[in-house]
Amino acid sequence: MTGRCRYPRSRGARCLGAFGLLPLAALAQTADEVNTANNPLTPAITVNLQDLWAPRLYDSDADTNAVLLRGVLPHLLGGIPQIVRATLPIATAPGASGNKTGLGDLNLFDLLLTRSGGLMLGFGPQLTLPTATDPALGTGKWQAGLAGVAIAPQSWGLLGGLLTWQHSFAGAGDRPTQNNLTFQPFFIYNLPQGVYVRSTASWNFLLAQSDYVIPIGAGVGKVFVQADGTTINVFAEPQWTIAHHGAGQPAFQLFVGVNLQFPIHKRP
């Protein structure tokens, strides 16, 4: 892949077909290792390549696609453990004169990590920069807000969620005000041999426009643990919308990806 994917209808499969070339010789996976690979609060250097394809939109003949380039970097600030996450989409969306493909808006958030009983918690600020290369691919607004994550690791998997809110404070004066809330539930159920089932579809609420979309996902993945502790996590998750308001919301989505997690302290 050279910076962006150009493909017909089977977008996710075509983009992520190259994952079969990854070195997947692996050790036996424990439940804890699968949980660590799937936990968004794991303090490890992480590189994700994901694809979210919506082939059907409500009240539209168009489709959309976003290749998500995402990274996580753990760090200390004042002796407090934190992680910073950056997400840059390479998006395809309908524009004034046909589909447009290019960079979307860059999203950043920084989470302070803590625990409360059996819960792993992260909370902190988030910022979205208007980096989109076409008006159809972004909001044209600077946005700031908050992000919070709660994860309850279990012997059988993970249960939790990510909640973010942001509001525009600057940017193009002719673009709509942004006031957006997103909730992403995490449900992971571990099966033998590093296989797991998952449901992680994001619920998006455009509060300024009173639009929303609530999908439910049901997918499968597999974690490969390398000898040095690096994990390779591949997954595919179809997502069906069960409630929505507003034109252009996805009726169905396919979320696929590969997540590479590099431990700070590698195995000897």
C-alpha cells in the first residue's frame, strides 16, 4: 500500500490483505496476553493500521471509507503514567463533484492512567486539528474536549468503554459548529489459541445537529505473541446500525485492522 488505498467494493479486504505477509509464528497465548493486546489502556508502544468501510449510507447512494493510522506512546509526566494516542484518517467521502480521498482531521488525546479496585481508568484532554485536505473529509474546525476510558479486565476477557466529547473553538467561519460526543463500548470474550470475539462499534452523537448513529458490532480476532513479547492482533468486525437520525449515517460498516504492540521491557 502506498499511502492510500484505491479499491472497488471489497475495500477492507483489499487494503488489509497484505497482513497475511506478517510474520505470525507465535508462542501459545494466555488469556492475560490476549487481554493486554486488546486493552486500550495498556502502556505499550502501539502501531495500528485499521480500515472502517461504510458501503451503505442512509438517504444516500454514496459510500465512505477511512484508513486509520493510529499510534499510542506511553510516557511519564510529573511521575504520573500516561499514554498519548494520535489518529490520522486517510478518508474517502462524497464531495461536491464526486468522491474525494485525502487526509482527514488529526485527533490527539492524552490519558492519565490510574486504577480503582478492579477498574483500569484513563482520563485527560483531547484535541482535533483541521488537517483535512478537502472540505468533504473534515470539519474545518479546531476542537477541544475530554476523553475517558474505563476497562475491567476479567479472566474471560474485557469489559469497558471509551467516552469522548469535544467542541469547536476556532476554524473556518462558514463551517458548522461542532459539539460531538462519542461512546465506544469494549466487549472482548477470549477463546482458545488467542482467538477472541469482539464488539466495539462507536456510537456517535452530533449534538449541534441533533444527529446520531448507534451501531452494534460482532466480530472475531486473533492475537499472535512473538518471542520478544511483541503482539500482532488482527481482527474483522461487521457493524450494523440499530438506531440513527440524520442523512448520510452508515447503515452497515466493516471494521478491520492489525494492531502491533511493542512492550517497553522486552522478554530476555
